[in-house]
Amino acid sequence: MKNNLWKLSACEMAQGIREKLFSSEEVMASVFSRIDAHNPRLNSIVDDYREEALTVAREADRAVSSGEEVGELHGVPVTIKSNVDVEGKPTPNGLPAFADLIAPADSPIVSNLMKAGAIIIGRTNTPELSMRLTTDNPLHGRTFNPWNEDASPGGSSGGASSAAAAGFGPIHHGNDIGGSLRCPAFNCGLATVKPTFGRIPTWLPSGTAERGMLAQLMSVQGAICREVRDVRLATRIMAQADPRDPFWMPVPFDDWPDEPQSVRVGVTQESYGYPIHPEIAASIERAADYLSDSGYAVEQVKTPSVVEAAECWFKYLGSEMEAFLMPVARENGSETIQQIFEWYFQMGAVAEAEIYRIGIKERTAMTREWNIFLEKYPLILSPYFLQPTPLWDCDAKSYEDTKALFQSGIYSTGINWLSLPAGVVPIGTVNSLPAGVQIIGRRFREDLILDAMQAIEDRTGVLTKELWARDDMA
């Protein structure tokens, strides 16, 4: 049993540690044994903090033994993506030039996880500047998808998704400005929620300047986990207040008035003229049936435009990327990331200053339209990707391949443009690789999204258990 503690959910680990069924140190030993067996092949964790983690685990066990009051994640291992700050550790964000950029303090999500008793065991890989839908960089190299070495693990939180699927602990931090939580979860058979802007506090103490306004409005922090219940727990804990984020909102997470007995779910498979894989379309129908069986009032709907929102993401966020990120890529990035940025700019007819100002203003009208629609349908079941998990270097081969990848992801970038919460949950496999569906919700109603995700997971089971049963992952 104790050799297999790595298989437990965060909820099970925390409860077992509190009830002295096993110790945090034993959990760590099991998880690090799993890491030693598979991380050399996968390259998902790129900074290993085991000595510090084991010391903290022993302290956590002493606290339990002495009867101290402990947090909800007391003694539970977590990883942190290498683009947010852990005090005293580097925050390279995939760039060799930033390999020695030492964080002066913890980012808010790190503080909140540690206040709850979580123990950081390492940092996960990310592409350069965290701006690709796969994970590879000149500093740490390529991260592999545990399901298939030729498949993308996703990006930019691909190290987190690879680690989660492989069994390197139950909770893995990531963030999302265009799909960087949901894409890796989709590709690796995992669950995640991209929270509402303002739900989870964010700040980078090592940053030398504030980000562009759209980047602030669309980028959020979150967790990638194997099980929906762990996503719920981690999201609620990370959402605790931090005064360093002036946009954080003191909004309830669970304590909302009771919803109607049957929550309405609108279902869409609209592809806006782009090709949708028949098994992806079928997976939406299957998830709709699962929700209907669980008591949801499910019906086909026509939503406000997703593709228009996705086009705005490139046009207006592209303007900020060109102004603020491209100079950093030119000075410190590889030829690959520079070329990919140039392709991004080609896809969106990057807005000049006057048009950018208009775009920010008009974004309000698009968000209002969605808010009104979500009053009638609190949840929307949609595709995430229109196509199955792509090859690992699909975004670096040509402009056409990169464009096709993002056309497949209109339900990703479009929802970021609107700053709406959205979750991805596995639904099975397509082409022998994981696939998921997306559930979009009202602002700050991550709880409703998670409830629906749980209903789907209850029918499909935890997909990573299929992965672990294979000879190369057993």
C-alpha cells in the first residue's frame, strides 16, 4: 500500500495524513520513487526540491503527532510551474537568459498553497515565455506526453500535465492566457478549471514591470489534476485573498444560493466552418447524455459567437505581445519562438494603437452578450479542441500548421478573450490519445462547472488509471 501512495488523490492523501494512516514522509517517498522511475524519460519536473520537501514533510508529521491544527493540504505534494515565483528559486520561464533570475518572494498561489500545508516538491517545465501550445525550450528541453512520445503534452503548462498524468503527485499548478491549463489537460487526460479573472490572486514579485492590460484581464492561475475533486480543492485554496493583486475579488466559492433543481446546460458543436473530428463531435453528444442522466436540463443552443472572440484574442492581445513580449523573444529567445511569434502576428492582423483602444472598449459588449446568455443557460457544453491531440511540434513546422492548430482551438482563445471560467474534463480517447470536453460557466461560478465535470467523471472514471495499467507506466 505505502509504495502506491502516489496513486491517491489529494483529498485522500490529506485525510490519510491527518488520520495517521500514513505519514507525509511516506507519501513523499512514494511520489519521489515514481518521479525517479519516469521523469528521466518525460522531463516534466525540471527542478527537484526533494531534500527540502522531505524536511518539511517530517515537520508536517510532527505537527500531526502533536495534535496541532493543520491545513486542508497538510503534507500533500504539489508542483509549481516555472513561470511564477517561489522565494529564493529561479523563475526562468523557459529562457536560458533567466536561469538565474531569483524570486524575492512567493507569488500569491504559492503562498496560499503553503498556508494550506502543501509541500512544493519541484518546478514543472514550460515553453519559452509560456507562449506555445506544446512544451520545449533551450534551457530544459522537451517535455513528453506520457500517453505517446510523439504527441504534444500541451502548453504552456505541459510540464504540469505530464507530471500529473504520470503520477508525480495529485496537484500541479499552471496558468492560462489562451489555453495553457485546458490544452495540457485535454492532451494528457486530466481535469482543470480556468477560473474567472479575479478569482485567484496573481502577481510576479520578480517582474520588473506590470503586464499589458489585456494580459492582466485574460491570464489566470489554476491547477491541473487527475481528479475533479482535487481541482475543486486546489482552486478553492489558491483563491484565498492576497493584497498584492488589486483585481482579486472577495466572491464566495461554494456558498451560493441554491440553484434550481435542474440546471440548464446549453450544448454546442458549432465549428464555424473549421473541420471538427467526428469523434470529437460524438464526445460532446456522449457528455450531454451523461449530464442529462445526472439530472441536468440539456438542450442544443446557438451561443454568441466564439470565433469572433477568438479572432479578437489574436488581433488585440497580439498587439500587446508585439509590444511587450516580442522584444524579449528577440533578445533572449530561440529562433523557433521568434518564428512562432511572427506567425501569431500574421494570424490576427495585429491592431495598431487606435484600433487597440477601440478593441478593449468593444470587448465589454461581447462579454455582456455572453453574460446575458449565461443567465438562461448557466453552463455551456462545448468542444475544447475541434481536432484530436496534435503532434508535439505541430506549432513549429509551418505557418499553416500553426494556424490550423489555433483554428482548432477557437473555443480556447475565445473564452479567454471573454474572461469566462471554463473547465476541461476527460471524456475518453480519440486516436488512442486522451480527449476532453469543455464546460463554460457564468462568471465566478466555478462550483457549477466543477459539479458538471464531476458528473461526467463519475461516468467515465479517472482516465489516467488506464495509462497506469500499461506496461511502460505500471
